[in-house]
Amino acid sequence: MRPLFGIALAASVCLALVVAGCGGSNGASLGGDGGQACTTGSCPQGDGGNPTPESGGNGLTCGAPTACGASGNGRTYEECTQVTPGGQCSAIVYQVSDGHAFTCAGCTSCGPVQQQLAAYCAIPPSGDAGSSSGGDASTGDSSTDADAGSDADAGDDAGGGGTTCLTALACGSGGLSYKECTTTGRGGVCTSIQYEVSNGTSFACSSCSDCNSAIQQLDAYCAAENPTTTCTASSPCETSPLTYQTCTTSIGGTCEAVYYQTSDSQIFHCASCSDCSSALSSLDGYCTQHTPPVTTCGAANACGAGGATYQLCTTAQGGTCESQQYTTSTGQAFSCSACGSCTLALTGVETYCASLTGTGNAVLFGGFSSTGPGLADTWLWNGSTWTAGPSTGPSARGDADGATLGGQLVLFGGTSDTSVTTAYGDTWAWGGTGWTQSATTGPSIRFGAAMATLGSRIVLFGGASTDSAASDLADTWSWSGGVWTQLTPASSPPARVGASAAVLNGRMVVFGGLSAASGYLGDTWTFDGTTWTQESPATSPAARYYASAATLGGQVILFGGSTGVDNADTWAWNGSTWTQLSPAASPTVRSGASATAYDGTIVLFGGSSSGVYQSDTWIWNGSTWASTTATGPQARFGGMMGTL
């Protein structure tokens, strides 16, 4: 914008000189006969002769008229010099006979002005000088041609008045332009000067010789049309090492565009000043791509006997899950097929954990003897033989419940005999060599509850406190860190005793039992750690209680139980339905047998076969049952069995 002042000043000086009139030598650049533009404080004359004070003492002297353009076109120009009272040159004006003038303010660097004059003179007169004349006064702005881009609003004849405008120049950088327009009366006398902006705004000079205020206003107006961009402070770009800024480009205080710029110079443009949704989405995606993957693991869960654990570990990038897998403290890994789809992986880790037997023993405690009283003996199975354990431990009982957690086999409750003379509410733990009482508070006294290890805790459900059907229970408890905590799930199975329990795919599975309200039950419920859900399998075992259950090979295997009569059928739960199996061999009918997963098999011992208590040991290898010749524990019903 700074050149504007010079242009306007030159125009005002030029027009003042036009009014005064002058005579003098020709500019050499036009092919004149000896004159040249002044380049110092004085004005040397050409062969046009000495200056003649035609202006009447106003400081102007003009050389002799010289042809303007081709000979015979009728136009001439004069080179006029304005001098200060001290005799120094202040301006050079090239005055054309048709009223146009070209001024070199300051008497220096007049080459561009002479070129403008030459270009103007090269254009043949059109017969109406005002209609196609070149630009008005100029001050050495080499981008302004004397004729190119100018227009004339009015003109009567070669000496008539009219308005002429110089070539348009940029007004700021927002797309506007402006023109300097001069209006002259007849005889070429300036009547006004104004600056016209392409959007219709104009700024008029105070007079033909005073454009300072108009130029200042134009400068300020065009400066406001320069786009300005401001950016916010840097913000984190998701969880990546990058940062980003929100940048707004405005013209005259009005938003023109918004974009996001990252610290590595990536730019995401908004659709408009009020719609950045797509740009923000693209920014988020870009930042996510530059976020280092982070792996986090959940709580440690018991993995079999012996204290091993497993965790679900999630690898995410920018908060978005990329993969999941179960890892064990022993170094095993089971990958999920996709984020949130971990059923097969969980089955794999549970099967692996079931194979970890700690001290290498399946543990059998108590049960009811054939005459009814409870037993207090402990027996250890090593895969081929039974060995008697220590004689001290929990008091004699049957129908106690047990599960393994944190390197201990935890036992709860039970009853002193089949007539339920005394029921218990104490908690004991087998650590591999002996029993230790762990708690005397927790769930109320009961026997025949469903109990299993679910993740990092043991879950207990239901049971009964007396031999009366009215004492059936439907509460849910959790054992963790040596403490029992009652849970309050949104829904629960109906009260029952003698239900079967195991864990599959991270859910505790409870089947059947005996209910005071409904008798034998054949419903299937699962617990995810928060609430119970009743399942609706396509097929299911007949209603029963005291069936034996354990998890092996991605299935819950259920055997026998009583439906009023004892059974010898084998069923498998795969997480959605029950399927009856047809093994080549099978134990005889029975209920109340003890069972646990051990070393890649399920071990089943004893039970009541149509009222006759058994002392045989059977092994399920994943497809069939096989009997053993091992001897050891006496015949019993309702013994607690687990693995450690």
C-alpha cells in the first residue's frame, strides 16, 4: 500500500502543472531534438532554447512543443519544469496538447514516465481523445501503463473534460482492487480525484492537489482486506507424540476459513467456518495412526492349581482395540480371533489352566458314609493311585463345596450327616500339605451349594440350611482375598439345593437342583460376574439334582444325578446348548459322585447308585469313560473334590 501516496501526490502535482501551462525542451527518450529529463536539482534544457516564463512567475517553465507520436496526428507535448523559489527543480511535467499530462515528481528517475508518454503518443487519436486516453498523472510506478487498462467516462473533444482511471491495482490480498480516477473539465483542468474500489467503495481527495486524507483512508481500508490467520495454542493429538493447532483465517474480522495443522505440518481444512466435523475426523484418524500401540492387561485370574494366573491383555492404538489375548504367568498365550471375540481363546486358556495340577493331586474330602454320618478324611489322587492325607482338618461332613483359587483349594460349609443334624458355615483351605481354617463368617450355614472359580474369585450360589424344603437359598457370594462378600445381581436363579456347577468361557454355569417350589429342576443359568442369565438351550438334560460336573476340552461335562431315580447319562455344554454324548463305556447309574478336572482328564469317584454307595474311580478322557482298579477311599456320597 505504500506506493499509493506517491501516485496520488504525482497526480496532484501533474494536474496543478496542467492548469498552469508551460513550455520547455523535449525528453530525449521520445526522440526529441536535444532535451532530456532532469536527473538533478536543476533542469538542463535541450535545443528548444532558454526557458520562457509563460506561467507568469509561478515557477514553471516549458520547452517548445514537440510532436506527440507520428507526424501529422495533430498532437504535441511540452516538457515543463517546476522549480522552487531557490531555483531547484521540484517536478517535471510532460503536457500533451489534448490535455493529458505525465508527471515525474522530484525530477529524478523519469525514465518510466517518459516510457508512459511514449506509449501514449504511439496511440493514434480516436477522434474523441477523452474516450480512449491513457492514464492520468503517474509517479514512476513502472506497473502503470499510460493507456493499458484505463477507461474514460466522458469526453467532448480533444480538449474536452471527462474521467479517466489508471490501471487497477490490488487492494489488500483479499481479491479487491482499486483505480485512481481523475475528472477534468474542458481544457483538461482537474476538477476532482478519487480512488474507486472494485466493491463500489470510493475515497475522494480533498482537492486535486490534496489526496493525503483519501490515501490514508484507502490504505486503512485495503489493509483490512488482508487475510489474517490466528492459531490456538498447541493441543495433544490424541495420545500420539504429535500436537495440533486450530487456525482461523479472517478478512476484516470475518472468518473466511478454518483448518487444523499438526506439528508435523499436516493440514486438515474445514468445509466451512461452522462445519469442521469431517476435518476433525480426519485429524483424529491421522493422530491415531501416529499413536504407539499400548498393551494393558486386566486383573489376574487363578489358573488351575499351584498359584498360576492368567490375564486378558488388550493392545490398542489411539484408544482403538487392535488385538486381544489371554496370557498366563507361565508364559502361555491364547489369542482372540478379534477384539471382543474371545470365546475360543478363553476356552483354550481354561483348558490349559485345568491341566495345571499344582502339587499333582486331585483332593477328596469327606462325604457321607453308607450309614449316613459325615466323613472327615482327606485323600490325594496322583493319576493312578489314592493316598491318604492328614487326619486333621475340617470336622466330619458331607455336601461341602470347594473350588481352587490362588494356590489353595477352598472348602465351605456342608452338613454333619444326611439328616442334616448340623450345618456348617466355616471356610477351610488346603495348601498342599494340610488344612487351615480361613474364615468363620460369610454366607449363612448351608450344604449342597453350587461353587466354582470365576476369574480372580470363587462364586457360591444357593444351597439349603436345613432338611426342610423351605430353607432353600438363592443368594450369591464371592470369595477373594480371604474375605466373603455378598453380591447383589440384578437377576438370580430361583432358590435350590444340589445344583451342578462349572465354568466355561468366563461364565459360571449352573444346572438343575432341587427346589421346594418346583421339585427337580432342569434349567441352565450362567453368571458373568455381575448378573445371572437364564439360558435357552435347544436341548437339555432331564431335570435332576446332585449330578457331577467339571470342565474339560472347551466343554462342561455333566454325568448322572437323580431325577427320582439315578442316571448314567453323559452331557456336554458348549456355551449355548447341551448335547447328549454316547461314550463307549460309562460308570453305572449314580448321583452325588465327586468329580474334578485333573491332568487333562476328569476324575469321578463314588456316589450313590440306587441307594448303594460306591467307591470306584472313573476317568473321562474327552470321548469316553474308563474305570480304574485303584483302591483307597471308602464308599461315599457327596464328597468335596477339587484339584491342587
